[in-house]
Amino acid sequence: MNVETIKVSSKSNPNSVAGALANTFREKGIVEVQAIGAGALNQAIKGVAIARGLVTP
């Protein structure tokens, strides 16, 4: 299984992260998120929350 890794920084736009997560999830069915630091984790969590709305029918 080929897992795609999305790297998130504290300067990442949560909407862009969400789009990348949603597209990768639709294509591969699985996504890995890498975030180092509190700011990056915050942006990653925001991105996941937004992506849930994009992927859920």
C-alpha cells in the first residue's frame, strides 16, 4: 500500500490542507499527516476538520 504523506507547517493555509487531504483520500483511501510543533498541529487539525466536511456526503 502506497501511503501519501501531507506535510503541514504553522504557516499552512487550513483550506489548502483540507483540499489536499480530501483529494488524496479520494484517490488513495488513506492519508498520513506530518506536523512538527504546536502551530503546525493546530493548522493540521483545522485542515482535518474542514476536510471532513468535504469528504462526507
